[in-house]
Amino acid sequence: MLRNEDRANVSFARARFMVLALALIFGSGPLIAQNAAKQVAIPLPPMGWSSWNAFSNTVDSQIVMAQAKAMASNGMAKAGYQYINIDEGWWLGQRDAGGNIVVDAKAWPAIAPGEKPGDMTNIVRYIHGQGLKAGIYTDAGKDGCGTVGPDLGPGYPNEGSEGHYEQDFLQFAKWGFDYVKVDWCGGDKENLDPAVQYAEIARAIARAESITGHRLYYSICNWGKNSPATWAPGVGGVTADVWRTGGDIVAPIVANTKNADRRAELREVFREFDEANHPEAEHTGFYNDPDMMVVGMPGLTDAQNRVHMGLWAMSGGPLLVGADLTKLGDATLATLTNPAVIAIDQDALGLQAVKVAEVGKGLEVWSKPLSKAGERAVLLLNRTSEATAISFELDALGLVDSSPTTVRDLWAGKDMGAAKSSYSTTVAPADAVMLLVRGQEKKFAIYKTPGDRKLMKGKDVRFGQVASRGQVSRVQIEYVNGSGSPAMAELRVNGRIATKIAFPTTGGDLGTVTIQAVLDRPGAENELVFSGGDAGELVINSIWVQ
């Protein structure tokens, strides 16, 4: 039986043969080809529901059970939604003499015979019993958001986890929660450093996971402060996480309360979409989070709900619904469960859309690379008050402009015919057209690793003289990870702040993960440097740039 290192050598021998053959065809300089190595599976962005938008800080067991039951029965679970996330207000900040969280037994009673009131295991068991996953909430600071600006209920102090990180996250895992959102009200109030605090929390989560064997998905919610896209990917070594990139789209709209007259606005949806635009940070299981969706909440029309859903799918981040699931109409459910649109968000490459053209003020073309060669999701966005034609060139999408190309309208579920070098259609005011474009992929330029390929602490793998093929370029990283767990490495492009990249295990075979990099130097003057650290058995073979 071949050892991991022997399998890696076999893989490299095959790859080397291919490169030598291509060299005979194309000569010197970067080689041009398509990558036949397998794209390695990465964690996809979460889909689910969160309690804050529709219930503020008044959430309790009855509310959560009703939402879980609705998700399980209204088609959302079948469409891929799985998390029922309990947000702020579930806990009143009380601890026992040992520092353990004390839960209000009236708000969280026993649900089934034999259960103990005030035990959050009860609600987790109910959610799991619906075939779903359960999420919980805390703050990185000592206090939570209740002391900063309580929305409905009274503002209780000490609702944060500062000083109890290891204790609280271990408790969340023992209760059986699958997801944890960590807010920043207390941290902001104390002027803490989010990069430091969230890394410490990540280590507490990792410890809780190692003790219990139970996975806790990590959601960072510091509203884009201190540029989390520059430090949140892989913070603390966690191999799948999301981070908020901006503030709230809307304050809670709670029926039969003083807040019932609030309304969601499309302009705030646009603002959040823009603030989440960090394509270089979204990759390999790490995602920008533009806030929970307000689809189905008062203020948006059916058409605006579709625009909102389309923007979030193009962002490729979490699809977390904030509306009351028990009150969703048929049109809203159809928007939230459209399989073609969800597939764009859940695409296996895990990348974010990039704006490839602006044909006029407020007239934008966004393109998202998809895992199937030659496919792009394209969003034609009209932010103006007049219906206007928006067009794009196939070349701008990274597709061969002379190849047979088909276009499908995803909301209409209708084939729109063939595109010949370009495509144009009229978009209604404050609306968007979402397309699936299928054509022929432009070839990638190959850059082989010079010298030793193995990453290790204090040793880099460097690619110089990389040509720019568009400022935000798609980069396939061809590698081998012979260990049994994901490896982490840093990538620094043109000397800028590094981003961490997760490299899932390949079992010793050759595989690829895909990122997007800002190659902003003209010509072949760009440099990509991979640094090891905790990279383990990670070997970088080549990069393929489009």
C-alpha cells in the first residue's frame, strides 16, 4: 500500500508529465490549460432562520418550537434550510456560584416527559427532532446588546461571555447546539480588539469541540468593525466560519408591539450587499455575512424580495431568514425555496460574485464563478428609477466570446436563447435579472512551484511574475494534503494583508481549492506568497490563474 508521501509523488509525477507535454506545445512563460485535478469539497454557507428580526429580545421556547415546526413543514427544510437560531434575549445574564449560565425555567420549560425545566437541552432536542439544527447566541464582551439599547424587553447586564469563554462554549456544545453567533455590543462598549477576542473565542470553541466531539459552527457578528474580512477567515484555526460585514438591515419588526410600524427598505438591502463585497476573503469555507435576510418582512414587495434573495445568493454567504416563518405567504416561500437560486448560493466553489461591468451609473453586471466549467451566475442590477437595458460581454465573464453560449433566466425558469459575444436585456427600475450563463471556459495560466513545494513553519512557497487577467482573478490552487484533517496556510498577494486559506485533506491525491485574488499590478508583475505555520503535510504544486 502506498504511503501518503508516495501517493503524493505519484500525483506529482502525473502532473509533471502533463506540464512537460504542455510546455512542448506552448513554449516558455506561463502555461495555458484547463485543470483536471478534482475540486476538493469545502463547507458551504449556512441556511436557516434567526429570531431577532421578527421577535427582538422576547424569544422563548414556544416561539422557537413554532418556527422549527414551520420550517420542517413548509418546504424550507426540503430546500436546504436547516438552522433554527435563537438570538439575543434567551438568557437574562444570571450565573450560579460556579459561573454556570442559569436559564429562566418559565421561558424554557420542559417540553417532553422526564425533562428538567430551565435546561436548554430540551429545546435542542425538539429542534433536532424536527430534522433541523439548533443555534444559540452570546456576546464577546461582559455585557450583551441589552445594556446598549434594549429593543423591547428590559436590558439585563452580564449577558455576554467575556471571562467565561471556555465555560460557556463548552456548555453550548454539551447542550447540543450546532451553531453559535457571537455579537459585539459588549466588546464594543469595552473598546476590545475584535481580532483578539474572536480568536480567543475560536480557541474556546475548538476546545469545546475536542472535549464533546460536537461541532459548533462559528458566526462572528461585529458588524464589519475593524475590517473582519482581513482577519476573520480561519481566525483561531476554525475551518468554517462567517463574519458580519455591516450593521443591521432593519431593527426588529414585532407584531402587536411599539415596533410593529417599522418597515424594511430596499436601499438598506443594497447597502448591506455593497458592504459585504470582499471576494478575496470568501473562499474554502469562509464567508462574508451581509446580515439575516428581510425577505417576507413588512416593507418589501414580492419583486423586491426576489432582488434581495438574488443579491444574497450572488454574495454566496449565509441564507438566514429573519421573518416569522409561521406567517410567510406563498409568493415569499416560492422566493425563498427557488432551487435554481439556492444552487447559486450553495455552489461548491464557495466564491462571491464580482462586479465585472458598470454600463452606467447604477447599472451593474455581477458575475459569480460556478463549479461547473463554463458556467456563471450573472446578476444585472438596475439601481435607478427607470427601466434600462443592461448588457455584458462574455469576455468579461471569463468565457470565450466566440463559443456557443446559452442564457437562462433563473426567476422566470426560462431559456433566453444563445448569446453571441454579448447579451443585453431590459431591467425594470430598482430590480434585477438573474441569469445562468453556460459557455466555454477561458484557459487558465499555470504557474508551477519553483523549488521545494512543501509548506512548513518559517518557509514560504512563492509565485512571482503572475500576469493579471482582470483585477479580481480566479486562482485554482493545486495541492496535496496527506494528513487526515484540513491544513491552514496564509496567502499574501502583492505584499498586502494575508488571508488564511483552508486546505481540506486530499488523502495524498492531487486536488484543488479555488479563491479570488486582487492582482492589481499591471502585466506579469504580481506576486503570491504562501506561508506555512500550521500547514502540516501541505504541499503546493501550482496555481492556475484566470
